[in-house]
Amino acid sequence: MAARRRLAVAWSIAWLLVQAAIPASVSAHHSASIKRWDVDNDGVWEASDSIVAYSQGGVAWTTQKINRVTEAIQRWSSQTDWNPWFSSSPVSHKVWVDGSAPSGHSVCDVTWSQIDDVATTCNDMINKGSWIRIIDSDTFLDSTHTSFDWGTTSNSNYSGRGVVTHEIGHGAHLIDVNWANCDPFGELITMCGTAGGTQTWGLYTLTADDINSANDMYPP
Ligand SMILES: [Zn+2]
């Protein structure tokens, strides 16, 4: 059985300052953040803040990968108030499947050897007081050191679709759930922060905890 590896989020410096200032564990839902976030920077918590486009980063894209990433992103928009979508036109939020690391492609100056993660998401955020503005969010899969399978039938490799589903949750400002809280009802929470290859196939299925946490971040 493969060792569980981390599915991480790398926050920008601005976030670290915010995190130090807020109390731990206020939310009733495991992966919900304390502060809601704002796309248009008007300080108003509104449904339109949830509509965020992603596009392809880097190279190595195939029709199969595009289909799986599209499905992973649509998982959130079809089941929660978080409404990301995969655009065919370039936008600032990107998904990288070619093994590129955050360093050089985002504000998170980290390489894969520094973080040893299967995948990570870099959020560029500013603390605005009662809310957080997310300026950009980029998801990276370490396809150089990890074997991802882009099909839909589970096997011992990491599920590209499952891992992207998890990482896009970070784009909604959701946080990793620690392993002890990952499987409360016999179903693996998508925002579980550690998973083995076989387990990542289950991440495509959002649990009530994931759905409730995403809905905490946005109005319907
Ligand atoms: Zn994560």
C-alpha cells in the first residue's frame, strides 16, 4: 500500500500574518476557513465572488486531462455555492499538470523538493480586515515525482481528477483536514490533507463536510 502523501496548500506571506491573528477551530465544518473571501474587493459577501475561472497552465495537456480537470472543477460548481469553471481562454487562475512547481509560476517561491507534496495550491491573498481578498490561486501537480492516472477507473496510481478536485477546494479558501478527521462517516473527505494513491480516487466525491464548508464561504 502506498504511503499517504500530502495534498497541500501553500499560502502567500500575507496569509501567514492573517493566520496568526485568528483563533483556531471556530468553524463547525472541518475545512472551512474563518474568514470569507472577496474576489472583487468591495468588502461585500456576495454570490458573484464565487464565480472564478481557471485555465490551463504550462504544457503536457491532452484531451483526457482537460476532461478530467473540467469534471473536477465542475464537481464544486454543481454541488456547492463555490462556482469555479474551466475556461478555454487564459486567465490568472491556472492548473498546472506538467510538473511545474509553484516557484517561478506563482507568488509561492517553493520547489517540489522543499515541500515533498503530491500537489499544492498557491493562494495569493491580502488580509482586508473582516474579509480576505484572494488575488490569484494556482494549482500544481507534481507529475515529475508522482504517477497520475487521468482515467476514471481506480487503480494504485494517484487520480488526477481526484487530486485536482481537492486542490480546487483550496481555491475556495478551504483548508486541509488532518488525517484523524478525514473519515468520520466511512467516507473520505475530499479536503483530507493526506491520501495514498488508491484513496485519491475517492476525492472526486464530495462529502457533506466538503459541501458544507464550501457553502460557508459563499452565499447561495
Ligand atoms: Zn490540501
